[in-house]
Amino acid sequence: MEKKLKVLIFIVAYNAENTIKNVLMRIPSDIHDEYEIEVLIIDDQSSDDTVLRCFETIKSEQIKFTTHVFVNPENQGYGGNQKIGYQFAIEREFDCVALLHGDGQYDPGCLKDLIEPVLMGEAEAVFGSRMLTPFGAIKGGMPLYKYVGNKILTFFQNFFLKTKLSEFHSGYRVYSVKALKQIPFNLNTSDFHFDSEIIIQFIYYGFRIVERPIPTYYGDEICYVNGMRYALDIAITTIKARMQHFGLFYDRKYDIAYPHHRGEQYETKKDIDSPFQRTLKRIPSGSTVLEFECGSGALLTWLIKQSCTVCGVGQFNPNDENNVSFPFYQCDLNYEELPINPGDYDYILMHDMLEHLAKPEIFLEKIKVACSFSPDAMIIASTGNIAFFTMRVMLLLGQFNYGKRGILDLTHTRLFTFKTFKRLFEQAGFDVIHMEGIPAPVKLALGDSRFSGLITSLNRWLIGLSRSLFSYQIYLVAKPKRSLMLLLKDAKEKGHEYVSNSCV
């Protein structure tokens, strides 16, 4: 006989003595025929007789499921209560967990419809939506101001997170327990916007989310949510999460796998204002180009299309994993000698790689020595600007946290401002002939829209006012100074000519 899948029906309860019995009684008994069902009720320090009503209902023998009643020793908050329930589901090895509210706002009769996509392997999360049926929420008694607020917040979150959910704010949900194990939901808020934070985690991990229509019911339950504070928390959480995705902010709860965003390198930056784009415009057709740590190889691939002769050097060979093909030399730039002579190339590219080296000064000195007899070689380099205004705000707030990408990438060993980046090159023997600021990658964060274009234009204007404050990246062009050997040689030759001419 095939083993039944295990389903936990998890009910969060707070001051629900008048509704909890009805919630329990409305759980369809026939789902027990298909799945192994258990019910978990966690009372969050109710001040009424919620727990007593639970036991009375269980003892009436009208409940056919194994039912657990827990009481938190102190109030954990709406989000904190969920964390405990999901930990229970993980430790007891359930296949999925369905969240219900003890106030009766969500119909337990919909459970089977919501559970099925998760247990059939079609989704990692299912949300019961009151907005899939046009104006169904209004007909079900949802106050107009809540309906409008729900719509506005959902639009806002869909815009920033690039999703198309009909509702972010339903508390009727089913999660795959296997998926819950893979996200740090324990780091989420204990407040009411926990639901939005866990959605963002599921979205960023790449989990599949589906929605199912549910009826709306509003009775005499007491609402404990401060609407204005909730809206502000949602806005801050959503913006912060999206900006972290592109390295502008950091919060450990969103520092997760991003399986569908790995390898997102230069390909995504060709059509936005970036070092990639500016370098493509700067290098003339037919040039010879060397790039260190060329990532996915996209930039060199585009330069090949411009009739350039290219070569890559670095630790990871892009030809192994990406659909590119050009000469590449594998080399640990921290410790190994360079396998080719950089002085043989017209342009030497160092995009966002010097900050990863243990000793960028020594690396640049090697480049300078190699270019001693190639004074016309051009160096193009870029790096993050640690003085970018968001970094300053974080410092003002006492925050300086490293993440997986962006200015505070965990793999960065050095951080630069315009002055220190310029000094790095000058002290290695280069003349810095051009420096400019690159705006934040807003189009990557918000998509290619009029709004993102407006923000980018504003960022460029602000860079004109203060490039050190408003540049997200630093873009530098340098050329090697003439070596002392060449200067000495020139001095001797001119001196000889001067003496010879004077004697005539």
C-alpha cells in the first residue's frame, strides 16, 4: 500500500474563542481519505478562552484528525507564531503545511484545492487569493479602504519584484516543507509583514507560486493590524529586498541562493549605462584587447563582432560554461606569473576585478613592467564606489554588511573611492587620463521602463553635482608612464645630438 503524503494544517490563534470551533469543524473530513492529516493550533498568549474552546471541540469527538494544541509562553507576534509552526512541520517531516487563521477569515473548505498543487509537485507555494474573482472581496465584506490598500500594495510589490500575483496579502497559504527548509524564514520579522518577506524569499529562490481563488469573509473579528504602519513596513521591505538583489542594500534574510539569477553578468548590462557599455563605445574596431577575469566572456564576444582581436586571462574559463570561444589563459592573478605579455595589446580591461585581488598594487606593477615598452597601451578599469550615498546612509545607521554581490560583495578584499582608485594607478606608474561615475543599475532592478529611465537620468544629473557621492561605480582610463629606462635612453640620445650639433 502506497504511503500517504503528510499534511499539516497549521492554525495561528489569538483571542479566537468565538471562532476557533467553527474553523476546526469546517475542515473537510474527506481529505483524510487521501492524505495523512494532522492539525496544529498555536495560541499566541490569548487573553480569552481560545485554548479552552480548542480542547472542548477536540473532546466532542467531532474532530477526526490528530490535533496538537500549543501555547506560547509569551506572545511571539503573527510572524513569530508562524516560524514555530513551520519548524514543527520540518521536524515532524510533513510534506506540506497549510496556514489557516483562527478568526475564521479563510474558508477551510478550500484546503483540498490549495494543497493539491504542492503535493502534485506543480508548485512550492499556493496562495488563496481573494482578488482573482473580480470584486469578490468587496462582495464578501472586505471594507473598501482595505480593498483599495490591498490593490495598491500588491501593484507596488509586483512592480518592484517583477511578479504578477493578484494578491500579496492573503494569509491563506500552503507551503512545501522541503522548500521551507531551504529559506531562512527564521530571520524574518515577527510582525504582520512576515507574509511578504517569506513571499520574497520564495520568489528570489526561484520557487513556483500559484494562486487559487478563495471566498472572502469578514465578520466581527478584531483586526490587530495598524494599516499605515503595515503599508510602510511592506514598502520598506520590498524596496530593500529589490535593491539588495543588485547590491545596493543588504539583509541576511535575502542572502539566498538565487538559482535562476546565477551567471547574470555582462549580458544583462549591454543595454544599460555600465562599464560594459562604455567600453564597447570606447574601443575602436580592429583593436587588440586583453581582459582580465572576463566573467561570462560576453564583452570579448561583442568586441570580436567589432573586428577586434581578443584574449582573456583569469581563474575561470568562460569557454567551459558559456557559449563563447576565444583564446583564454587560466591563471590565478594573485599568485601566478602572467602567461602572456599585456604590452602586446592596445587595450587592457580590468572590469570589477581589482577589488577581488589580495594585492592589487602588485598586480598593477606587473602590468606596468609588462607595458614598459608599450607606452601607447590603454588601461580601462572599473570598481564599486564605497562612497556611494547608500553606503554612507548605511554607515549613518550603523550598518556595514557584506552580501553576495554589489559594492559590498563578500569576495571583495579592497574598497575604493575615486581618490583611492586613482592613487592606486598613479602609484603603480600610470597616468590617469580620464575618470567618470557610473549610475546605479536601476534598469536591472526595476526593468526597462520610463520610470527607471527617469531615475537613471536623475542619477546622472546628481553625478554631475557630486560624482563621489552619487556614482555607483568608478570608471577609469589610464596609460603607463614612460619607464625610467626609456626616459634615460631619450635623455642620452638628445644629449649626444646636442653635443654633436654644438661642435659643428
